[in-house]
Amino acid sequence: MSQYIAVLDQSARFIGERHNLPARLARYVILALRVQAERRQLAMLSDAQLEDIGVSRADADREAGRPLLDIPAHRRSMLNL
């Protein structure tokens, strides 16, 4: 999984700060895939690990079940679209 995230990060760096529509869409898709990978990692944590970070199993499952393009606003704001 970490290799997958590393590839996404490399892709984002390659696209850089270009402001044309294809680059903006590519950054959005890369962010969506990264968030989805993070959600999968959250869902794989044990109940004890979730308790350590203050997240219930129900909250973790709900977060993991969110749609691909449902990205939190604070993460979208980093894109400067």
C-alpha cells in the first residue's frame, strides 16, 4: 500500500503547479486516490489501534465507505483549484 501512495505522490510532483484544466483534474484524481488509500488503511487498523487514535470502529467503517470523490474540504483546499 505504501508503494501505491508513493507512486501517487510522485505523479502529483510531476504534474506540479500547472493551472490548466487537465493538470487540475489530474491533481484532483490523484488526491482522491490517495484519500481512498488512507481510508483503506484506516479500515485495516485493529480496534486497539483505533482506540489509540480516538476513532471508533463505526467511525472508521463509515469513513472507509465514503465514495471515491468525497474528499474533505480541508484536503481539497490544498489543491488551489
